[in-house]
Amino acid sequence: MLPRPRGRRPGRYTVEFEAPDTDGEFIATALAISALMGGMADAVDTWSEELTRRGMPPAIVLQFQQVADDLADAEHAARRAAANFADYFEDERTIAARGIRIIGTPRRGRRAA
């Protein structure tokens, strides 16, 4: 069964992700994008294998195999983005987990209260 297109034009699919407000939302959304790309890669790969079994010319099937490979690359890139984010902000997240809020840099000449 094919997914139903949403949007104004037939054949278009709408997937929306809200801008993250927290680190957890960012990581969850990046991993959701990764899962979406991986699922699409698997679906296109399975479909291209079926095309091969049905005798579709290799020059045509190759294009869909490339699509599947590109989607798999996107899956890995989104997963790396989540991991890089977590690594980049590891110290800040550790500090925040201890209950310390980082709200900015103190201005010169002002003492922290």
C-alpha cells in the first residue's frame, strides 16, 4: 500500500518537523529524521530489487538503487548530527543536569549577584 500524498499537488508528501526548543527535542528530531530516511532507503531498495526480478532494464533500476544509497547516506548524516550535537554540548548538558543555568556571559565591570 502506498502512502497518501498530502499537500496541494498529487504525488507530494508533507513531513514537518518543528524547530526544537530543547536539546532533547533536537536529538529526538534528528533521530526521527534518521529513521525516516532509513525507512525510505529500505523501501526504495526493496522496490528496486522487485524491479530487477521483473526484468526492468539495469540502467533504469540503477537510478533507484542510487536513490536508496543517497537516502541511506542521509540516514547516517542525521544520526551523526545528533551524535555531534550531543558531543559538542556535553559539558553544558552536564552542568545543566547539575541544576546550574547558563544564561550568558557577564558584562565587564558587573559582578555576578
